Amino acid sequence: MNGTTTYAQSVQFSFSLSNSTVKEVLEQIENESEFVFVYYENTFDPSKKVSINANGKEVDEILDEVFAGQGVSYEINDRQVILKKGDVANTASNAVSQQETRKVKGIVKDSSGEPIIGANVLVKGTSIGTITDMDGNFILDVPSDCTLQISYIGFNTQEIKVTNHTNDLTVSLKEDTETLDEVVVVGFGSQKKANLTGSVSTVKMDEVMGSRPLVSASDALQGTMPGLMVSNNGNAPGKGKSFQIRGAYSLGAQNTTDGSYGAVIEPLVLIDNVEGDLDLVNPEDIESITVLKDAASSAIYGARAAGGVILVTTKRPQKNTQFTLNYNNNFAFASAINLPKQTSLETYLQAYSDATGDAFWTKGTPSVSKWLQYLEQYKKDPSSMKVYGDGIYKDADGGIYFLNEKDLVKNMLERSFQQTHNISASGGTDKVRYRLSAGYLSSDGVLITNKDKYTRMNVSGFMSADLTNWFTQEATFSYAHGKKSEPKSALGAIYSTRLASFYPEGTMPEEIVPEVAGLPFFTSRNQIQWSNPMTEKTDNPRIFLKSILKPLKGLQIAFEYTFDKNIYDYHWYTGSEYYTTVQGDKSVTPAEDYLEKRKRSTNYNAINLYNTSVNFYRKIKS
């Protein structure tokens, strides 16, 4: 074996591996040092198992043990370790031909000839690499007949073949125009991504949606943008989501629920520069979503943007595009997961007996010890006991025992169904562009019955016409209607964790308690069935007109008018329902029925007039 260099002699390792592969040993050496291994794929068997104690050993001692009897030699050049196939003494020429290295140096510049600092220079297919210095220069020891990959952010990666005649390289990287020329919508218009200085993130809706059955655009934003946290406000159909950018929080913000101070500052949501509800927008109509995260958003929109800004840009057709008609649909099924689990009835009764004694608190004051005996008998042979209703047994002493264990949570759930339908037509000539679209969404929740449901209908249209070479008129209209319903009980929450697994479903049998025979038990399933659903309806018509004048070259004047109306309608009638419990009493909810209605509407009118100009400079020859 060849002698090591000064660096190799100065490094000692402290790891021990048992029954590990050769590849894992080499990776461990690289992790604990600056050594880099260079080898061809067929040099050794990377999956061979070895055990080694490297504590206090140098790299050559470790390699001697790892490759003992495998016909593998190595050469250490400073921090680079070249592994070779065969014995050095017998196959020296063959080893040199396989792993001959040479020193390659060069300089990396941009298209204007300026050196690029920190560009990555990597031998393709290996971990051998370096970066350029302050002058754009690099020096690297590489195997013969390899390929160098030179890359830098904002530039296209370039590959260069290295041969025996390669010495000095001059690499000119070209800008990645697809990335740098990408247009990002910001509050004051649009800019190229390369010219932005604020903290901005943008996603293309078509890319993040894919073929997923999404209910709203909020679902598509989860996990797609750094710094944007999307939280669920509940899993009921049509339930909106809340946004938080960079953990924005203020002690001076007042909670709308209880009036206390100290709350999350939600970002301002603008749809085509008009404040709106993201959940009412059809995701198929969205082109891109941009999030402004830093103080620059407040400079544009004021105090309302203290929590950041979410800018939604709807789709616009391009010039000279052929007529396109698109239709897509999606059908999905869903089930609830991570449901709460209750302990067995035996464990529950034993714990109750240990805590309070043998007498249970339900109708007839049943004995816990008898209950456990009856439960064991019922599980072995249900036909041996005369039960009524949902496994209810009444013994000769008048004690009432509930023997049918069940999952009260699963009993109130079912598999949900969701369907979406979208159709759009678009096209354009050199003078006229247009797009029409319509969408329908229906989502049935996981609760039994169809009382938890959300539907949304969207219609939108866009037309732009170049009436002259200096005047363009645009018109956008949209209408969204959403309807959400869910069962609501006057008793409060439909589900309660205090209901044990013995609690009977259905109604009270006459043989058990004649006074309340036929009344439904107080369970989640029964509450859903007897309760009236509350309904929320939202309507959002919108008209957006924009006139663009270009009287002079480099000068553009825009006049905008926006009409936006939001209508909210809430309706719930409590009804009145008699029910019973395991104590056999008769109750009614509510004591007095009532009707709750809320309706509000907001009209928004906005007129904007602004201009943009471009400064031209002419070079005067002297």
C-alpha cells in the first residue's frame, strides 16, 4: 500500500461498525473527515458485510482491514482516496489506466465575462468537487475521461468532457431565462423574478393541484410555500382554513370569539387585487398565488397587510391561441381516521367498582359484580339471555344491564363522497382574447345522513379587446354560490366522550321502562338523526372593468372599476325533541324551540386610476 500524506496521518477515527456494508464504512469515514473516495462501480462489492473497530485508527489502517482479501488497493492524495481494482505490484499499469488522475484548472464566467464566485464544479457521478474562488478560478484533481458539471443558481448547468489533453478551462455559464424571466405578481403590478428584492413566494396552481380532488385553493397551498402555515378550522365539509405568515401575532389584536386581546394576524387575501374569500374561488380558475411576506407588503397595502398578503391571479388567455374546450371531473371517497378508542366495558366497570363501589348510577341501580357476570355470559352465548332493544337485560331484581358493547364514534360515521365538475372554453386572436368557465362541487361529509354537506357553484368570464393600437378594454365577471349545512343540536356538541361503550342506540324498549318507551336514547347517532341542520349560504357576484390607454410610447394609463357584493345568509330552526337516557327519565331539547336567522351583505365599489412609464436614455456621441 502507498504511504499516506500529512493530513491522513493527522486524522484518527472514533467509530465502530458491526455487520455493515463496505459502502456504509466508506460513508462513515467521509462523514467524520474531509476524505473523498473515488472509484469505479465495479472496483469492489459495496454490499459486502464487514465489522470493524476504528477507534484511534488512521484511514490506511481502516482500509487495510476493510479490503483485506478483496484485491482492492488504494492511493491517498491529500484528502482524496482513489480505490483501485487488483494488486498494485502486479497490475500497476492496469490500475493506472483505470484510475489515472490529472489536475484540471479553469475559470467560470457569466455571459458578460464577469467571474462567478462560488460556482459548483463537480465530477459527474461522484462526490468529487469544489467551488470557484473570489476570482472565479478552480483547481481540481479528477480521473481521466470524466465529465465536469458546472452549476450556479440562476444559470443553466453546463457539462464539459475532460480528456488527457484537457488543461485550462474557460467556462461561460448562460442565465436560466426560464427562471429569471418568470413574472411574479406583486401589489404594484408585476416584476421579473430576477428583479425582486422583497420576500415573495409564488406557486402555479396547475402544478400544485395535479389530479388531486381538492375542495378549495386553501387545500392546495398546504405545505407548498415556506413560511406559510395553513391550519384547519375543522373537518366539516366547506369549513375554511386559516393562514398565518411567519407566525405573525399581535398582543393588540382582539379575538372575535371572546373579545380577549392577543391573536394571530391573518394575511390580507386579494383576488385580482380585490379583497375576497379564497374558499369561494374555483381552484381551476386560478393561474397563480403569490405570498408577500415581509414589510414591503405593508408599504403597499398599509396596516391591513401587517400579517402579509396573499395575491390570487385568475387565468387569462393569451393572444393568437386556438379555441380550446376543456372538461374534467373528479370523484372521491373518504373515511375518518385516528378515531378515539374507548376501553373495554369490563375494564370500565372494574374501575368504577374500585372507585365507588358495587352500586351503579343508572336506572334500577344495577350491581357491578352481577353486570360483569351477565356480560361474560352474554358474550359466550347471546341467546341464553332475554334482551331487548340494543342488548338491554332486566333481571328479577329490577336491575337494568346494558350488555351490547359498541363503538359510538363509528356508529355516527359513514364514508363520504365528493364530486367535482369543471368546464372551460378559451381562445384568442391578435385583437381579442376570451375565457368562460363553470364549476360545480358537491362534498358530503362523514356523518350519517346527508345533513353535513357543502356545495359550490362558480361561473366566470373574461374578455379583452384591443380596440385600437393604443386602447384596450378588459371585462371580467364572476359569480360564486356556496351552501354549507351541518347537524346542530340544542344540547351543544353532538359527540361527548363521557358516553361509555355500553350506552344503547335506538329507542327505549317498552319491556325495560314503559314510561319512556319509544323515546330515542341520548347518543351521537340519535342526535344527528333528530337534529335540524343549520345552513349557511354565501353569494359573491363580481364585475371588474379595466381600460388601458397607451397615448405615448412608454406611457400607459389604466382606469379600473370594481363592483363586489358579498351576501351571507344563516338559518337554523332548533325544533323540539323528547329523548331519554340510561337513567330512564324523559327530557326535551330545547325547552322552547326557536328560529335563528342572520343575513348581511356588503357592497364594494372601487375606482382606480394610475399610470406606468418607462424612462428612455439615448447615448449621445461626442
